[in-house]
Amino acid sequence: MDVKITKIDHGPYVVEGVFTMVDADGNAYEAKESIALCRCGQSIRAPYCDASHNRTRYRENSRAIPEE
Ligand code: FES
């Protein structure tokens, strides 16, 4: 496994592994082995999750649909 992305129910995407994340200008963020990326749009530490999803009661828990 190179990179694993886990969608947390009602919370962030957790990205684990060896990867590079860049902004819209192509500038790299600090390299880390695991990060939580905000999905709710309320984090003041964007693009990282700061747990604001709990305060705003963000709800989203869809599941992947298996391919046939
Ligand atoms: S998902 Fe956690 S602050 Fe947005």
C-alpha cells in the first residue's frame, strides 16, 4: 500500500502513506505520514481538519458502492 485514504463518517479524510500534497499553485505542504483533511469546509486550519465538524454537526456517511 502506497497511500490509503479513509473517509471518516461525519468527519475528515485521513490520508496515510508516502505522498506529496500541493496547493493550487503547486507549492508543497509540509510532508507528514498521516494527515486529516477537512471535508466540512469549516476548519480554520484548512486544508487540515481541526474538529470543527463536531461543533457544526457535519453529517455525511455515504459508502463506496462495490463494482460489479
Ligand atoms: S472535517 Fe473536520 S473540521 Fe472539517
